[in-house]
Amino acid sequence: MARLITVAAAQLGPIARNDSRSRVVERLIAHLRESKRMGCDLVVFPELALTTFFPRWYMTDQAEIDSFFERSMPGPETQPLFDEARRLGLGFYLGYAELTPEGRHFNTSILVDGDGLIVGKYRKVHLPGHREHEPSRRFQHLEKRYFDPSDTGFRVWRAFNGILGMAICNDRRWSETYRVMGLQGVEMIMLGYNTPVHNPPAPDHDDLSLFHNQLVMQAGAYQNGCWVVGVAKAGSEEGVPMIGGSQIIAPSGVTVAATRGDGDELAVACCDLDACASYKNTTFNFAVHRMPQHYGLIVERKGAEPPP
Ligand code: CDV
């Protein structure tokens, strides 16, 4: 019997700085209900889906910073999301800022199954941006300041009758992200993102933001023979325009469903996990064709070192 998962890429429009968690959770629940009506099994929400994208502001008051983080998951405000998902029998991927009991801060995603149980947790590996205040930027990108580096790396989980993996935003630009999961047999990678249209260090990339988004996710899907579900928090958030372009990509590299606007919107596709096999067993049969003896530099060296 075919292994089918019907997935919703549950894009969110902007979240204002003073929007309450409860208000945001209502929007997430509306997405769950619509996804159920559309026959979905799994709903993928964006990165940091419970608040505005707070790393755009330089803050020094730790209490203010911590107000954007969740101390428990589910917590009092997110419990209704878990309850409704379980009532509907829907699984979901959710990105949020995690504050651990030890006081560590992570940019995190979880995978929750149709019974409301957290079956996987991932903490973002590639934290982009900068650590110090850079007042010359139109807006900040202080992920390196507010988040600790990952202690999970890229894992995969047996869930939804397949092998699923998670990544977050900037991870999608790095081929290593997909390949580390590809080497664990991943069949579907879920990832949420917050991507400003404007890239302060390289404004010449701005017109290519949507193209680069699609390029990296399609390449990752094809080169690893897996589905990729990429989901934006989009639109103009606190004056900063962010790309949409949420999409579901088949192991062929072809986008099979995509959002059209930059507000709350679903893109839905029925994904056949067995479609991965024709890529994993032929062109990208890793066991037959990879040449890891020639890839040592990838883990030995961090930055490029041109010859003298
Ligand atoms: N949230 C992100 O990781 N955003 C980055 C921006 C800074 C470029 C991204 O790769 O989309």
C-alpha cells in the first residue's frame, strides 16, 4: 500500500510585536481546521511561529528578551493548539523560541504526532546574522546573540509511516543540512522560515530572495530524493517585508503546491513517500555512487582556503 501523507504548508502572515500568544494560537488553530477540511495528516508551521521575529531588534533587558521564549511546550497558551490538533487527529511541525530550565535559549522546532505527542525536537544549527548591535542596518538580525548553538544536530524520526526530518530557515541554504538527513534515509524534510526581502549585508541579492528560496529547497529535495516542505512567515512585519514562497517540493525537485500571497494561507499536497525510492535507488543511490574518501574537507575545514 502506498505511503501517502497529505501535508499543509501553513504559511502565516505577519505577527505584530504586541500580538498575544493566544491571538496567534487562534490563527494556528484556524489553519489546523482548514487543513483537516482539506484532508491533511500533517501541518507545517513557520519558524518562531508564536511571536513576531524578535531578532530584528537589539535588546539588552533579559526579561524582555525572555518574553519571546517558551518555558514549556505545551505551555498554558499553546495547550489549546495541542488539544485541537489531537481532537482533529492532525500532526504538526511548530517553530518556537525555547528557554530551557537550565536557562539555555534555542531556536527550536518540534514534530507532534496525531495523538498530540512530541515525537521529535530540533534546535537550529545555522544561526545567521550577528551578535552585536549594528546600528547602520535598517533592522537587526541578532540570532547569534539571542540563541545558543544547536545541541541536537540533524536527526530524523520514524513517524507518519515514513522517515521525517526537520530544519529551520537558514539551514535550508546549506547542502550539508539535507545530506546529513539524506544519509539517514530522510523521506520528508519540514522547515519553517522568516526571510526578510532585504539582506542588509548584500542588498544586491534582494531581487533574488524568492528565487534563492526555491533554488535551495528544490536542489535539496532532488539531490537527496526526499520531499521538502518549506513554510514562511511572510508579509510586512513591523515594517520589514518578508518573503512568502511557501511550497511543497517532490523528490523530483518539482514544486507541487505553493502559496500565492504573503498572508495566512495553506498550500496542500498529497505526498507519496514511496516516490523517494526512484531517486534514492538510482541517480542518488548513495551506497553505490558517493565517494566520501574525497569529501574529507567538508568536515575538516570550516572556511574556504584558496591555494597560496
Ligand atoms: N531566520 C533566518 O534564518 N533568516 C535568514 C536570513 C537572515 C537570510 C535566512 O536564511 O532566510
